[in-house]
Amino acid sequence: EGVIPQEYTLIKMEVIPPLPSKLRALEGRKVYLAAATLRPETMYGQTNAWVLPEGKYGAFEINETDVFILTERAALNLAYQKVSRVPERPTCLVELSGKDLIGLPLRSPLAFNEAIYSLPMLSILTDKGTGIVTSVPSDSPDDFMALHDLKSKPAFRAKFGVKDEWVVPFDVIPIISTPEFGDKSAEKVCIDMKIKSQNERQKLEEAKKKIYKGGFYEGTMLAGEYAGMRVQDAKNLIKNRLLELGEAVMYSE
Ligand code: A2H
């Protein structure tokens, strides 16, 4: 971990009841996948959540009503950040693997899609953020390629028990426009660079560098209540709105 703390917005992606059998012990509570993002202004364009199939997660009690699903490491960090009711030792109510989480239907803040699903991504790091990532394929090359892999490879879906209807209906939604990369910057950069899959890590790092500066400094919001505003002005307004509504919490590590 770096010396400079990284501050993330944790997006509370609610598991839409009824809870599946693996989560039965949590009945009566609000259960959320807690996704760490640096780009809260892109949340309109969420198409799914990402989990690491072989990752270890837990359902941790945050307060009387709320349960967050994330890595134990993130639960411990959160416990020291006044979000959690139980200070030093967050209570794990259920231990889970990433595979247990695939296919959960989610209601996520600001998302134009009313229900989205939790899907496998192989490049998730379990020592960063919460181990849960929300997917915005319009603006994140990692998200675009991981969704592309699932859409274009039925065998890949089958390997992880991913149903067609969790993937096929979800298209890239334009959220931000930049002069250089248009309104689906991640899709454009992946096509321009001929990136073939989520496994082309080096190319994806380059792709990210190419579009990120432009997205922040030259981007204009196309969607949501701040449409027309510059991304750099809208970002904090959107983040603060999510925090006020209790749909997100801050998290640093
Ligand atoms: B970002 P940094 Cl639209 N493993 O959110 C892999 N990736 C992770 C992660 C983990 N454990 N935890 C968070 N992330 C992703 C939105 C987004 C993001 C957009 C564009 C770029 C972007 C939607 N996905 O990230 O290494 C999350 O994806 C650019 C890097 O701490 C989070 O923000 O800088 C970002 O990586 C944090 O990465």
C-alpha cells in the first residue's frame, strides 16, 4: 500500500430480495455489495458489478440494518473509519466466495438500469478497495473488455454459470463526452488499440492512461441532473449527493 492514502467512494449496490440460499442468514437486513470507485460521476452508466470468482469475501454487519459484502481487509479498514458500528472487530455474518456472488441482482444508486447483475472479472485485486468493482463500460477500459469477453464468449459465460440474461441486454451507455474520444471513450480506445480481451493487461494500462486525463479535464456530462456540466465540476456534486442520500460512504486506505 502506498504512502499517500487513496480515497474511494463506496457505492452501496443493494441485493434485490428475495436473498438466495447462500445469503439466507441475512434475511431481514439490507444487504449491499460495497463497490469502491474513483469515478462516482459515472454511476449512471453501470451495467453490472464485478467480483473475483476465486476471491474470499464476507458479509459484515455495518449497523443495525445494513450488511456490506466486501473483503475482510476492507471491513477492518472501514471499522476504523467510523462507518461501522462495531469498532475494532467487524462481525462477519457469512463467509462467501466470489463464485457465491455471481448472478446476484442489484439495485445500484443513479444507474439507469433498474436491475444489474454481479459477474466474474479475473483482474480484480483483493488487496485494493473492497474487492468489489462496479462496471461502467463506457468509461473504463477494464470494464468494457471484461463485459466484452462475457458477451462474445459463451464458453466463458458457461464456465462461471453466467446466464445470458445477466449480460446480453446490457449495452454501453454514453455518460461523458470528450473532444478526443467521443461519448464511449473506453469502447473507442479499446477498438483503436485492438485490445482483444481483459487479459491484455499492459495494453489496458496504456488505454486507461490515454483516456483518463481527458475524461476529467475535458469531459462534459451527458447524463443525469448535471448534464452539460464539466466533469470536474460535477464530480463532487454527484459524490456529495450520494453521501447525503446514504447511498454511498467514503473509504480510504
Ligand atoms: B473505477 P486505483 Cl468509469 N481491483 O470505478 C481492480 N480494480 C479495482 C479494484 C480492485 N480491487 N477496486 C476498484 N477498482 C477499479 C469506475 C471507473 C474506474 C471508471 C473509470 C476508471 C476507473 C467504474 N469501474 O478506474 O488503482 C475501480 O474502477 C481507473 C483506475 O485505486 C476504481 O475506480 O487507481 C479504480 O479501479 C481504482 O483504481
